[in-house]
Amino acid sequence: MTASRRDLLAMAAAATAAGAAPAAAQPGPAPIFSLPATTIPIAGESGVFPVRRIYCIGRNYAAHAIERGSDPTREPPFFFQKPTDAIQNVAAGETADHPYPSLTQNYHHEVELVAALKSGGVDIPVERALDHVYGYALGLDMTRRDLQNAMSAQKKPWEIGKSFDHAAVIGPLHPVARIGHPRAGAISLAVNGTLRQNSDLSKMIWSVAEQIAKLSEAFELKAGDIIYSGTPENVGPVVRGDVLLCRLDGLPDLSIRIV
């Protein structure tokens, strides 16, 4: 080792021993443009919940499984995803305009309980799964049913029917610390005042805890993930001008107008 090298090492050691601050890390490459973060308001709080991924479970109420041509027995659950920027936030007490999407002539509503995670992991035990939930919201999994059905008939992925702009409508989050973990309670949806979907959370085939456990076998779940937990029977079409009113015991109503 040369004298100059030894001197430099000695100076660095002395600086460390004296408590000198380490050299600042060099900044990484700068993005060529910025992207807006997707967040969900939290009821009664100034902070917002950042969204990392959106997971959805399919056919999680027996009667809905039957109307979609599936066997409602407890077969392994299946999941799909929506893009994060499909979120449409709807404030409590408001009726938000919701654009009728392109390409479809058969646009369907699906009202659902949504769970939001504050932490995650892999192979999460069912009995510990709810420890990872930050809060819950009322949501709508909007669906271009004709496109979904066409892809299903061809045995092709049906993201085009589920994953599009504004496809994940959601109300504000309510922390578990305030509302607990909803395991039962009436969930419903009316169109222009006429009741269409009307069921109870207790009728879910797979509970929220079971959904989290199953998802964590396939993915590493993390804080910011949200899970649409499935819709009851009697999903159906909406057209421009329709007003949807969603209700779930313990949470404020969620309402949109199709425009």
C-alpha cells in the first residue's frame, strides 16, 4: 500500500471516529417525467392512503357464481388485477360523474367491500391475515361485460373487460381502529332507486382473511395493496344517466352517475 493511500485511509478512519458525517450519496438517474401518485382519502384524517396494487377476487358469492355459470362450491379462489390508476375516488355524500367507457355496449355494476393493507408478506397464515389490514371502503368493480364474455369464450385473458380507466370506483377508507373488521352486514346496490344487488358479507365464500392468505401464496403482498373482495348476485347493465347508490352496513353510501 502506498503512503498516500495509507494517509487517506487514516484520515477517513479519524473522521469516522470523530463523528464526522459520511459523504452524501450520489443522486441516481432522474426520471424523464413525473407520474401522479394514486391515493385514497382516509375518513376523518388529513393523510391519504397510497395505492400500490389492486387485486380483485372473482365469483366470491355463491349466487353470483351460479349466475356467471360457475360452481359455487369452495374451489380455490381466483384473482385478477386492475391498474392502480383505474381508481376513481368518490367523496362521501356526493354523487360523482362516472364516464361510460369505450368499446362496450353492456356495462355492468358490481358492488364490493374493499380491504386496504398496511403491511404484507408471503405465505401469511389465515389467523394473522387481518393484522395486515389498515381499513375498509365501499367500492365498485365496474365491468365491460360484453368484452369480458367475448374473451372468456375464446379462452383469452379478459383484462379488457375489467382493467380500464375509472374501473375501480371507491369511497374513503375507514381505519380498522374505528370500525373493526366487517364480517357480516347488508351490502346492496340500487339503480335509479330500484334495488338490484342485495346480500350480506357473511355470504362470501372466501373471507377477507382467507383472500389475503391465498393471495400471499402467489404474490408478496405489501403496504398499499387493496383487495376488492367480490360482489353478490344480480349484477347488471347501466346506461348513461343512471344513478347508482351503493350501501354497506357501517360505511357511508357510495354514489355515481353514469355520464
